[in-house]
Amino acid sequence: MNDTFSNNKQIGIVSTFSELVATDFKEENNALCWYRNLEGDFKEIVDKLHLKENITEVEPKDLVALQLSEKGNMAREIILKDIRLLADFGASPSLNLLKCYERDVAFDFISTDVYSFHVDRSPIATDTFLCTYYGTASDIISNEHAEQKILIPEIREKLKALHNGLSEEFENFLQENYFDLHYQVKPNSTPTNLGVGHLWRLAVDHPKQQVPPCIHRAPIEKEGEYRLLLIC
């Protein structure tokens, strides 16, 4: 077991999928980890898939069509089982082969892309599930170690200047442009990397949520290395 996970009040550890979906978030805990040491050759799958764009969605039939070694087949069966478990639970899992995400370069004082620490929002009760099978994994940070960017005075003043509208419409402007979802890590705070092979459930901002949403970010990819990520 990773001590970074087990000693972190933000993270709850479970040992089965049923525990992952049935365990309630509470207090500081807004991330649940089905901790796993997966066997199989996930790199073989990555090497045999074809990247069509910077992000390519891989269908189960694409996986099934691959000619794989015994260890590659082990990896494939794990992925297909995870997809089935999530789909049977009612989620809509997507397996992505990733080179990189699109970057937000519109403003130099705030970013709204997934490389920025952010939370997910939904109008209905839901959670974010993700698992990195290969490549660099995402990071999370506890809510006490991050600050909403729109509350940082110098950023807020620049956003007001950008808005240049009625003051009573400013908060709607922040939400409509997703500025309110993004966070800045406080000095001397260290994010937690989610690691490879574990299936995570992260709290989302929605009307019925009982805990603060989980602040997370996509990693900067390694040069020449793709990521294989299951997310929903």
C-alpha cells in the first residue's frame, strides 16, 4: 500500500469496485481509490493502437481486434472488465489514447484547461471515475492547500476588467466561462499523484454533494509517451 495514499485524509482506500461505488465521501475525504497492482502489458496495447488525433477514443471493439501477447491480453481483459463494471453501474466510460489535451492560451493570468487544477461540476448527482493504465497520471490536491483563483485579488481585478459589464452579472460571467472552477496551489503544498492502475472516484460539485469537490489536474505528458486513460 502506498503510504502517501493511506496517510492522506483526503483519500479513502477500498479493495473492490462495489466498495468504490458504495462508500460515501465525508469530511475531508473527497477521493476514493480502488488500490490495485495490475498485471499485464499495457504498453503493448498503447504501441498497437493508432493515434488519430491528440485524443483518440478507443472502443471496446478496437481493443478486441488487437493481436496481443499473453501479457497484453491480460491487460486488455482488465480494461474491458473495468469498462463493463462502470457501464453496469450506469456510468459512461471512455477509454482514451492521449498525446495531449488542448491548451488554453487566451489569457496570461488564468487558464481554464485541464492542466490547471480544477474541479468538475454537474447539474446532477454524479462522480468522476478515472484510471491511468499507462503513462503519466493525474494529480489531486486537498482543498485546504488550494485557493479558488477568482478569489485572488490580482486575478479577480483582471477578470473584472475583462468582464467590463454590470457588477451584478459578474458572478454569472465567472461561471459561464468556467473561471470559478480553477484553483491555485498554496505555497509549500505538494499535490498527490494518483499513480498507475488504480481506479479512482473523485467528488464532483453538484447540488447534493456533501463534501467539497476534488481538485485535480491532468499531468504534463512525457515527450514521446502516450497515456492510456479510462474516464467518465
